[in-house]
Amino acid sequence: MAMMILCTTAQDVLDLFNVTNQANRVLTDWRGDRSKAPAVVPFVEAHQTEFLYQLTPADVERVCRSTNHALGEVKRKVAESVKDIVDWHPDFAFMHVLHYAVEALHELPTWQRFFAFIQEDEQAVNMLWLPSQAEIHRAVAKGVPEFDAKASMRWRVGNAYYSFLREIYVVAHLRAAGLDVRMHPLADALFRVDFWCGRKVCSLLVKNAKFHKDGQGRKRQPSEILAGATPPFTFHKIQLERASRFGVVHLPSPDHIEVSVRELRAAIRS
């Protein structure tokens, strides 16, 4: 008998999460956005999460040991001085590109593999490489030194890469513990759901006053989008302090993982 391949589709995401007025409004706005409708919407709605579920904690740890540092020698002060790039949101969200890379490559790429992929793969070139270069050129045209613009873009994309590594690390551990944890880029970019297990919605946060800290900041919360669902969703946060060491992938501790395993198991039993 052939082994069944676990797969999560966009329709699975919509069946589960598009159940509140707020969620439906977010979906409708996204589908009606002229910058998203021609390419982004059909691509994301066709995405299937499959290979990601085959990744083990050891796979993620091996990538963390072998990856080049995604931020290179970029200094925070320089990177964050280019406001247009710091606040840049391309039509394809970074998580769209990262999820696509995993499924296309059948591996969790190191930073250097991912950086090569976005310059070699035709789809990835259009999703991220060309838009990022255009954004750099716009910044330079406004008088930003080219070095600063490139540094800021590496900081922007590199931090997204690290955020993705952390999420995959947690998901791999939770799945290894026997929990049916799922991911899909539509859930992440649209409903702000990093990953989920049944009706338990999970978020992985690093304290950063600019984006989110203790539920505050400019990033919209899944609890707001999914409020009022019947039956209700419950929400779990794994919140990390900011990294204390530069050049090392900042991952949740074993204690963070164990707390999440206990909470998800308790949610399933209740």
C-alpha cells in the first residue's frame, strides 16, 4: 500500500479560517487588490504544503549549523536608516517565497542556497529578486547610498528568512512529538496564523517594539481576525526575547518547545 502524503491546500485553510466576518473581509480585500490579483492570488491559492511536513528537527538543526549568516556584516543602524526598504512589503510576501522554495527544492534551504534560488528559479526571480532590485534602485534614485540600500534589503529579507527557520524548527519539533501541526503561506500572510493544530492557532514572536510585543504593535493579531468563530479558536504564543548573539540562529529553547507540546496536547484533550 502506498504511503499517504500529507498535504495542506489553500482550500483547507479557507475551510478552517474563513469563518468570521473579519476573515472574509481580509480575504475579499486580498483577492480584490489589483497588485495581488494577477499573479499572487492564483499562485498562493494553488500552493500545497507537502515536503515541509517531512522535515525533522535534525534537518532544521543541520541547516542552522551550515547556513551562512543571513544578515552578513550588515549593521542595524545602517539597515534601518533606509525607511522605504525597512517598510517595504512586496506583492509576494516573503513567506510565500520561502514556502515555495521548500516545496520546489525539496529541502529547507540554507541562506546561501535560498539566495541563489531567488536568482535562478524563474518564479522566484519574479517573486522576490526583481522586485527587491527595483526597490533598491528606487532608494538609490532618491539619494540613498547604494551600499546602504543593499544592506537594508539584506536585513529585510534576512530577518524574514530567520523568522521562517524558527517557525519550521518549532513545527518540526511539534510534529515529532506526534501533534498534527499544519502550515500554509495563505494562513500566514492573510490570517496571521504562523501554524495551527486543530483549532489551536499558534504564533511565534520575537519581542520587537516596532512589530509586536505582548500583543501590541502594528502586526494584526489572529485573535482579532478570527474572533467570534463557532466553535471558537484558542490561541497560543511562543514569545522569545531578542537575540543576544549576532551570527547565530535564534531558536526557541527546549523549554519553550515543551510548554507548547503540553498546551497543544491539553487543547486536543479538552
